[in-house]
Amino acid sequence: MISNHPQFLDAIREKKLIRIAFYSLPDGGTVDRECAPLDYGPEPGGKDALNRYWIWDPADTAGSNPLGLLPDQIVSVHVLGQDFDPGKLPVGARPWCVPRDWRTTPEVVHQPGIAASAKQ
């Protein structure tokens, strides 16, 4: 875990942007970005169970969004005072590991044999 792990989790719950410096293989070095923190946990359907710091990088040069960063890739994280709107991030449906109350437009989920339910 990174040293300010609790602040990263708070930024998710409070919908606050972060400034994060991390090592990016595609960029060939350390990059400094203003990003939206999304989650902390393993990759959904991934091959390993390693926990990652999931962010949305609007620059989109370090790989496809959302980016899952291992703790040793992260140089620093600072929570900014700016809010972000999770409803405007095209992350699609994913199971979140970190509990949050991101009230967005409910997505209706249809599952065979089960009545439709609103997912928030």
C-alpha cells in the first residue's frame, strides 16, 4: 500500500480529483497527472489477485482507462480540492471494492430469471 492509502480511499468516496505521479511503461518514465480515483482492489477477472490503485487518466497516454497501478509504480498522490462527476466517466459496469455512494442515474440490470433491479 502507498503511505497515504486512507486519503486515496477518502478521495474515492468524496469524489475528489487527485494529482498522482507514477511510473508509466508506455511513456517510458514517471508522469504526473490529475486523475479521478476509482477503486482499490484486484483487476476484475484478472489473472492475479494483486490489489491495484484504479484511476481514470484523462491524458490517456499511459494505457487504456481505467488504469490499474501497483503500489510500487506510484511515486506520490495528493488529494485536490476539486470534485469530479463519476457519472461522466465512461467506465462501464464494474464491481467496486471500495464502498461508495456515487449516486448517478440508475442503470437497469436485467438478469435471466430475476426481476429487473436498479443498480446505483
